[in-house]
Amino acid sequence: MININEVIETNKMISEMNLDVRTITIGISLLDCVGSTLSEVKENIYAKITTVAKDLVKTGKDIEKEFGIPIVNKRISITPIALVAGNVCKTSDDFVELAKVLDKAAKQVGVNFLGGYSALVSKGMTKADELLIRSIPKAMAETDFVCSSVNVGSTKTGINMDAVKLIGEMIKETAELTKDNDCLGCGKFVVFCNAPDDNPFMAGAFHGVTETDSVINVGVSGPGVVKRAIELVHGENFEVLCETIKKTAFKITRVGQLVAKEASKRLGIPFGIIDLSLAPTPAVGDSVGEILEEIGLEYTGAPGTTAALAMLNDQVKKGGVMASSYVGGLSGAFIPVSEDQRMIDAVNAGALTLEKLEAMTCVCSVGLDMIAIPGKTKAATIAGLIADEMALGMINQKTTAVRIIPAIGKDVGDQVEFGGLLGYAPVMPVNEFSCDDFINRGGRIPAPIHSFKN
Amino acid sequence: MDKTVITVVGKDNVGIIAKVCTYLANNHVNILDISQTITGGFFNMMMVVDSSEATKDITIFSEELKQIGEELGVVIQAQNEKIFNVMHRI
């Protein structure tokens, strides 16, 4: 039987170290919502989402009460909209109409984000893909909970530079359209290279076409728990440090697995994957930056940061893999600047630069995430930043992403405030030398040599 | 059988266990095990109970126990035992 010290340990993780289940996400296939007119598709989509996800929030709350573990977010991911509505959306505004329907459905079921306003264009764009991408600024400005993503490259296909260029422009436009809200629209849009088949993590979430009709995915968190655990082995060697991180990741992930199984059973929807992640929030004591500091860095960004992050990620995955029968998504540590108080502090101290963040993305889950840059940054420069990040993903056969916010009307030294889980971010300097001619070439960067494995 | 773990954390006081046990008895909850310890000056008590015959759902009695805790100046939580088992047992 379980003993009192184990019970105390678990409850302290929850009450003092911010252990929580970050999200329960239902993935919903909308492939059966296709129709011959836009209004038909709108009706089908609304009906399907509000039927499949109707009990999600209540079930989440019940599990939360029964097990005494907070489940912070309940969310939905859907089949990329460009695939579902490509035949009925003849203009970008048609797609915006659909975004509004998605927003309404999200509000109806009470989730706080719905991801999948997406297109997969790693090799080329269909007409519908392009219309959807062009609709992103307006869709992000006119909805509250809809998240959008575009996959523009992969190791197998190379990088679609036409799409990269277009997205640079769209990010700028999204920022302009949402400038009264500190350019929040850009916080809901992610551009990917090597997007996984199915991704339950916002803002880049979408329900993969290789998935079943609906599926329950869970994202676990717990940077605070890892930080507290490694404080207890302060100054010990790497072997001891790594063992400690692994054991802690195991414990955190087991809770996620339990919640996923329970949610799956109660909702009658199959369990998909656990996303093993250290996802920070702006709360003190819930920061990946703090872990890196405890590992031995004065600030995130100091020399050694990339190595420390690589080690941390690897141990989180090793510990977590054993704890769950199915692991997927992006997994590892997330480094969204605005959502992590110690990352923000590191930027303000001058320790953490955009270039160092880029290096860190070579060894972690996502990419340049929630970074505010000066509003005057040109669309081509944004496209250049995206292209660099996509190249890292393509060559290293890993997922990379960019979620960047040009802060309109602001410059280095200012900050943007998103509120809630998205936090706030200091505006970071961007290398201002031009890459216009590179971006304007157009076409596609071919797949790298190591893609020819078959 | 789903077991429930009830924990009481706070400053030690007269009658805490009595009050909790009375509540459990009134709701047909059977106590299987009780242990307690003092850590960092705080009173920690844990009960493992069988709530399969309980007259109320676990979500309701965890709410009511929480209220009793507030009256006594301690924190009382009722949680399904599975969360501890998955974390501490392979």
C-alpha cells in the first residue's frame, strides 16, 4: 500500500511546485464534414465539434477533482482546414468565415484554444492552401481562440520558399491587424518544418490525416518539479543530475498517462499520445530558465546553455518514455520567451539573444517561440528568420517552428503584453542586414542528401 | 475497488481525526488504514478509505471534506489512490 511520504511528495509537487496536466486535447477529424457548399461545410463542422467535444470541459473538471491534480487547459485540434474546405472556399474571406465558425464552436464547448486553421505546404501550395494562408491575418484578428499553423518544409521535401516568403508578409500583416492588442494575433500562429503527423500542442496543433476519427492527447508539464528535484542534488556530477531529471520526468509523465486514460475512458474516445514536455508558464517557479540556472548557468544564454538544454531534453524524454505506452507530439522542453519569467529576465539582462535562441532550438522541441521583435522589421527579414529555422529542422531531421511577434510601433527596450498563459515579452533586436534578394528568388530549396533513404 | 486517499495537513489540533472519521462514518466510507507524521512542524495525516459503498460521489465528498478542513483550520484533500500508485509504483 502507498505510504504517507509518497502521498506527501505527490501533493507537494502539486501544491508547491506547480505540477499540473497542461492540457487535454481532443483531436477531431473533420474529413467527414466536406460538403458541396460553404454553408453546408460550416454547419457540418460546427455540429461535429460541438458534438464530439461537448463533455470535454466537464470531464476535465471531474478528473481534476477526483485526483486532485489541476488540468489547466482543455483544447481541440482539428484536421487542417485547407484540406477540409479547399473545394468550397473560393476566396480568403470564405476561409475567414470558417474561422469564425470554429471560434464559435470553441466558445460553445468552453475550450480555450482550437488549433488546426492550417495548411500543409512543404512541397507546394494548392490554390486553397494559398487562400488559407492569405486569410490568416484577418482570421487571427477576428477570432479569439482559433490557432493557425502552416508546415512549409520537411527533410523529405525541402523548404517551400514561396510559402516562407508569403508567410513573412502574413505575419507582418497579422501584427498590423492586431496592433491594438499588442499584436496578439501572431501569438496564435506557428510556422513549421517537419511538423509531426499529428500535433496536440498549441498554437501549432492540428489533427493529423493519418489519425482516427477522434483521439485524446495529453500534454504534461512540471518545470517546477524538475527544478526542485535538482536543487536537492546541487553541485553533484552529471550522472547524478541526469538520474534525478529522469526519475522526476517519469513521475510527472505517469500522472499524465493516468489522466489521459481516465479522460479516454470517460469520453469514449481512444487515447492517442502523451506529449512529454516541460512547458513553462509566466508563474514564478514554473520556468525552464530556472532549471537551466539551477544546472549551473548564471542566466539562460550563457555559454553552456545549448549543452545544458540538450541534456535536459534528453533526460526528460528518457524518463518519460518509460512512463507512457505512447509518446508523441513534440516532447522535451519548451522555450517560449514570453511564457517563461527567467527567459524574460535573461533577455532583459542582455544574456539571451535571438541568435542564441536559434542555437538552442537545434536541441529542443520547438523553435523560436513567442519572441517579440521590433515592429519595423521587414517582411523579408521575418521570412529570412523563418528560413533559417526551417533549415535547422530540415537538415537535422527534427521539428522546428517559428512563432514570432513583430511588435508594431515598438522597438528594442519596449515590451508587449499578451496576458494569461502567453505572458509578456521584451522586444529583442534583430540583425537588420538585408536578405531581400535571397527571399525574392522564389521556388523551393531541394530536400537534403540524407532524405534519399528508401 | 477504487480506494481513496484522504490527507489532512496543518497545525495539530484537538478533534481533527474525530471530526473526519465521524463524517466518513455518516457517509458509509470504510477506513482501511491511518498513518500520521509531523514534518516541518506540520501535522500530516493520511487515511486510505474504501468508498465503494459511499453514499456520495468522490467529487462531492472531496468538496465537503475541504469545507470541514476550512472550519478546522487544516487542509483536507480526498484523491483517488491511483494518482499515487502511478507515480510511485512501476
